[in-house]
Amino acid sequence: MYYLYEKIEEPKAFKFTRREEISLFGCNNGYIPWLLKLSLNKKDNEPFKWNIKIPDALEKADYQSQTIIINLKPNNSKKISLYELQEVWGYSSSNWTPVMFYLKGIFVDEEPKQIKLEKFKRNKNKFVDLIFSFAYINGTIKKGNLEGKWTAPRPSATNSVLLWREAFNYFISEYNRKLI
């Protein structure tokens, strides 16, 4: 599950208030393709490497003080796993786009106790940093336009993200830059 939250910084913590459930994928209402479209030029063509810094992109789109949060275990009542989406890198080629997500862990497999997902506060020193995840999208970029549905495949036995050398090298170089 993906959500848009308001995020307010306090001296030692962040306060989060859930605004709405959103889609990350899909050419009609997905946040990733929508934010990506805002930065494309007519010369952008596959193979095409791209990057979205989520806080900056949301601010440019007039979503000040907003963030995207992923609930990785929405049906688990015993553990909470909330991650803030920081950046997305994509490598659009051959009508597909593998993507790498950079996440910050807000709650990583924590017991719910008194946590209310609609509104909560989290101390800055409790965040878990440098978490990465991969997915792939049925879509690409040609002549500055998004082509395809920009959806993630449905769960199946073959949902593994296959990375050819060029895409893998791109993601490794971006990962290494985060460590510096």
C-alpha cells in the first residue's frame, strides 16, 4: 500500500499525517510516471537513465511538506513496516523499466503498540537509512514520452527483476554515490 503523508519537521522528530492512498505505478494515476513526466524532454529516448528525488519532485509539483510512504506489510497486524520513499532510479530500455527505490525505514517490523497509522510522530534517530528495493515496470521512454502502461507485473512465480549489464552498472553507480 502506498500513501501520501504530510510530513512536518520538529526539533527532534517528524510528525506524519496520512492524506490519501495513492498508486506508485500506472500511466494514468501513478506517482512515479507522473513525477517523471514533469522532467522529460523530447530528446529523452531509450535506453534512458533517470532519477526522481521524491521530496524535490513533490515540492516542484506543489505538494510542499508531503512525502510518499510505503506500507510493506499492510495485512500484518503483529508488525508495522513503514518506509519513506526518498529516490527512484530507472533504466528504460526495450519497452521495460527496472527501477531501484531508496527507502528510509520509519518503522521496520515493529510491534504496533500505540502506533496509529493515520497520524504519528517518529524521533529522527529512529529512522533506518540506506535501504534499497527493486521492481520493474511495463513501460519505457521514447522521444520524451512515456510509452506502455507503466504498471508493475502482477505477483507470479517469475517476478524477479532481471538486470542486464548496462542497467545493473547504472544502479550500482547510483548506490555507490549514496555511500559517499
